[in-house]
Amino acid sequence: MSFISLFRFFLTWWGVFLLGALDSSALFFAPFGTDAVLVYLCARNRSLFWLYPLLTTAGSVVGAAMTYAMGAKIGDAGLSRLVAERRLERLRRRVKEIGAFALGLAAALPPPFPLTAFVLTSGALKAAVPSARIEYVEGAGHALFVDQADRFNALLENFIGSLTASGR
């Protein structure tokens, strides 16, 4: 397969899913690659502007899950072969202290934060999300904390209350 054929593949709906998966995995690194492809695809086919970000996100979740599973498979001992000891110790401490919250925070940080290394480490150290839950809010946009601030605050207070009640 030539480079041009491969490049064209990433400009399809399957390609943007695969690019999202690869970008969130330990196998591939393309800074701003998904952003550029999304802009191009949305501009090229405006009627499907809503589909491409969803496919990229779904691919990204699959890629991150594969990276987490890879970390869980290699375990703590395998990490020392992949990550420098000083950095590994710092990641271990962070994951142990604040676990899944640290993973979520890392995902929100802009590049060049090494999210893949953090996801791999979280998998190896078995960082769990025991209290996690998903809340569906009808009519919410991207910024629930702005669009429906009262609803967001009530959900957040309820969640924090459940953590303190369970002793976490």
C-alpha cells in the first residue's frame, strides 16, 4: 500500500475511527493529526459534520482501552522496561494518590502531556474507577457546567456526598 493510498484511507469515516484509536494508543503518534483530518472531513462533507467527531472519539476510547489493557497485561514489573525509573516513580505516586481522577485530569490537559504513558501506567498499576458513574442530562451541550450550572452543581454535590459517605 502506497503512502498516498494510506493517507486517503484516513480521509474516510473508517479511517478517522482508526486514526482516533491509533492516536490514543501506544503504537502511534500524530500530533494534531486527528484535528486536521476532522476539519478536512467536516468541511468536505458538511451534512456529516456531527458524525466525524463521534467516530474519532469512539476510536480514541478504543485506543485508550487497548493501551490500558496492555498496561494491565505487562503489570508493574513490565513498566520498568518501558518507562524511566524516575518518571515511573512519580507516575506510581500520582496514580496511587488520586487514581482515576489523575487519569481524567491527564486526559483534559493539552498536548504535549504524555497521556498514553499515563494510561499505560494506570493499567499496569490497576487504577480503578470504583465510584464512577455516567449522568445523562437532557438538552445539555458541551459545557454542562455553563449551560445548566444548577443541574451540574447538584450532580457534583451528590457525587462528592456519595464519596464522603462511603469514606473515600
